[in-house]
Amino acid sequence: MTQPRTLGDFDAVVVGAGFAGLYALHRLRTMGLSVRVFEAGSGIGGTWFWNRYPGARCDIESLEYSYQFSDELQQEWGWSERYATQPEILRYLEHIAHRFDLRRDIELSTRVLSAHFDEATARWTVATDRGSCTASFCVMAAGCLSSTNTPRIPGLDRFAGPTYHTGRWPHEGVDFTGQRVAVIGTGSSAIQSIPLIAEEAARLTVFQRTPNYSIPAHNQPLDPEVVKRVKAGYAGFRRENAQRPFGASFPQNELSALQVDEAERAREYEERWQRGGLGFFTSFSDLIVDRDANRTAADFVRGKIREIVRDAAVAEKLSPKQVIGCKRLCVDTGYYETFNRPNVTLVDVNEDPIEEILPHGLRTKQAVHEVDCIVFATGFDAMTGSLLAMDIRGKGGRSLREKWAEGPRTYLGLGTAGFPNLFLITGPGSPSVLSNMVPSIEQHVDWIAGCIAHLRSRGLRSVEATRAAEEAWVAHVNEVADGTLFPTCNSWYLGANVPGKPRVFMPYLGFPPYVEKCNEVAAKDYEGFALS
Ligand code: NA7
């Protein structure tokens, strides 16, 4: 038997080289720690390395979907559009790697297979497909939306043409010219890519399970005056956004939707629709807590769909029935309009389910749809998928998969009892996907860095969430979610998109109170964590 290659002994191992892993490396290395980052991709960028489908772009505005840890960096970097494209975000991350000399501590094309904690030494042994190493701290920066979900449709292996997943797009791109294309799924990735695929393809058939609400992006080149204004007071702009519920600059209306008359409501929604983007969801204060309030926003969007889509039957199929915002709200450029094109067909798989994939098409209950290629825009095993893909074992050899069999359990989404010195960045139980990810990532990395510095200053070597603190936090996360309309539909926030996944609401709603709680825990000597 060959001995596994030894990759060294480090203070910290970081899994993943996306926004989270890159900043974790920089921050921990600046503190004097020896750090090694393992990244499965052949390049850095995480989400923005993998998701190269046509139209892939961020739906948080570029001036705030960026790091703030270095004012020089945020002053010198110039975004070109209101919403940055995937190539521009990747260029930004490559710039970061270069500017902060990060590459020398990143092992690309290296997949972490397992991480096992040794109680005697209080160290983690991290095994990868290229060798193993040990570390005092293991920082999971593997991404919330990284582990792709491809439905097991009978016959898929017999399909003669190429298949693609939006989250694993070929680097060389795909030319759909003259092709008959199937897109399965109508989440954010589908909503961004469908208009562009439709322009190229000879025929596009969209297979929709749940229609989604989408707000126009009204993307445009960034106005130099806006950039100048933000850059003149960047810290203030960041501070203000951090006070908002989602940690992003969506203007929050403090009024209830039911407190104003119909004309006022329509005016507010129309203004937000014209402005574009996710800020539509903060039109009123109670859209995610009150069904009647929510219905007014949902009706507004359904009305827009009817105005945009000429065929009334297609408009009806595209009209979501669930609570608006319950599934991630989407932002688009010409999505609903695309269904007016003569080369686009919409199939509702609820009334006409896909029964099998044939070598040259898809057979639904009612018809055979001949296609040359299939695009799976079917999303991810969100929040826990990439963590549970690794064999993570804590005290007593207990595996995380076993511990989370009924759903993830964490304290603050940062740590989990029984797994000392294991930190999760934007883990389940933290605002993560319900917030602007980049500030959330920075907040977590800074907190982790502070915690490690605290341990070191006291000559301690281990930190572990207590079971009691974890239980209380899980109960609190559920209580907050139960006070909203989020649990009322089958979203990936609940794991409902992956067959067999336990139905548990995973993110924590409310960026400002969450940050306050983390700061309070740190100030009280890491209350709820056992230090030794
Ligand atoms: P999403 O938002 O999870 O969307 C996946 C889509 O695929 C969604 O419409 C699903 O329908 C659909 N889906 C999943 N499985 C199936 C099967 N078996 N049959 C038909 N349709 C299916 O992933 P995205 O990549 O679009 O976006 C992920 C996040 O990235 C997004 O929220 C933003 O935060 C950025 P369903 O709704 O489950 O009925």
C-alpha cells in the first residue's frame, strides 16, 4: 500500500477558494498563522468559477457585492455595471488573489475527502485526493450553493446529446446556434440563462416545476457619479447597509402593505419595479410575515406577467401561486418576454410530467419533445451539500452526516457541538443566503480570526460549541423562521428541492441582530463555546 502524500502541518486548513476561502486565507495569514487552502476547482473563485452559464451575474449590486476589508482595494477596483457579470466577478477575485499574494498557499484541483479530529492532539487530519495534512483549525469555506443537484430522470444515461448543469458550465462555453434545447428548472440560473439561450437556439423548451417571481434587473453601466459618491463615503455606505435586514442596500419601507390604500401600494410597487432588483421585496415591512400583505405584492407581479406575456394561457402557467419571496426572489433581463418568442415553449411538468429521457428527447406524459441537448438548471443541495460530501468526524469519531441526519444543527452557523476547532463560514443557522454574502463572509471570517486570537492569547488550543448553546440557537432560528412565511413553500432554504433531505429552514433571518449576537458572544469570552 502506498503511503498518502504528506502535505504538511498547518495552523489552519481552509476548504474552498471562493470569496470566503480567499478572505480567510488573507485574514488568518496576516495574524501569523500558517494556512493551506484546498480547492477542488482548477482555478479560484468558487461559485464564480463554476457558474459560467449564459447570463450568469450577481443580483446584489456590484458596489456592495465586494470586499470591504481593504479600503484601498474598494477604492481602486472599478465595477463596470450595476450588476456584475460572472466573468467580471471572477476577474475581481483573481485580482484579489494577485494583490494579496494568495496563490502560494492555495492548492488547486485538490478535493478534500475527509477531516477527522484527533482528541489527543486537538488537531484535524485533512485528507484530500492528493495527500493529507494536519491542522489545529479547520475552516469550511466550501460554499452554500456548490454541490449541484441533478434529478435522476429515467433514461438520462441513454441521452445521445450533451447535457449541462448551470452550476458546472463548460469553460469554453456552449454554442446553441441551430440547436433544439431543453432547459429543466426555472430558478435564478434558468431565469438568467433562458433569454440568452432562446436568442441562439433554433427551439427552446422550458420544463417548469414551480413558476418563480422575477423582478427586472434594469441593469446598466454604472453611473460614474454614483461610483464617486459611494467611494467618497464607502465606510458609511457599508455601515448603513449592515443595519438593514438583509445587509444590503434595499430601501426598507417601514409601513405595512395593509396600512396604505391600493393606489399608494400600486405606486410603491411600480416605483420599485421600475428601479429593478431585489429591493422590490422591501416595498413594505410585512411582506414576509403577513399573507395578506404578501398577496398584494404577489398580485402586482402576476399582473405584470399578464401584461408582458401575450398568450394568456402561457402567462397563467408562468404565474407563481406560492407566497412571494418564499423561494429566492429572482432578478432578470427579459425573462417573461422570452415566452413571447415563437421558438420558445413552456411545459408545466405538474400537469405534464417528464416520464423519461429518450436518446433524442424527453418524453412527458402527453408528448415527445425532441431535443439536441439538455440544460439542467436544477440548483444545488444547498447549505449542507458540500459539507456533507466530505467525511467530517469530530470527537469520538462521530460523523457530521450522522449528527445532521435530521437536519443541520449549529451554534450561530459558525460551529457545531462535538466538532472542536471546526469553523463554518456562512454555515446553516447564519444569515448567509438571506443576506448579502460578501459582508456576511467577512463578518464570519473576522469573528473566527478574533476567536483564534483569543485562544492564542490565553494559551488555549480548542474551542467547541456547547450542546446547550447549540440547542438554544437552533430553537431560536426555527422560531424566527416560524414567525415568517418562509416555511410555507418547497424552497431550497428548507432543503425541499432535494429528495429525502430533511425539511429544516437553514438560514437565519436578520443580519443586524445576528451580528450583534456574535459580537456579544465574543465580548463575553465566547459565551456558549467551551474553551480549553
Ligand atoms: P434553484 O433556485 O434551486 O432552481 C432550481 C430549479 O430547478 C427550480 O425551478 C426547481 O423547481 C427546478 N427543479 C429541481 N429539480 C427538478 C426536477 N426534478 N424536475 C423539474 N424541475 C426541477 O437553483 P438556481 O441554480 O436557479 O439558483 C440557486 C441560487 O443561486 C439562487 O437562489 C440565487 O441565490 C443564486 P422547484 O422550485 O424545486 O419546484
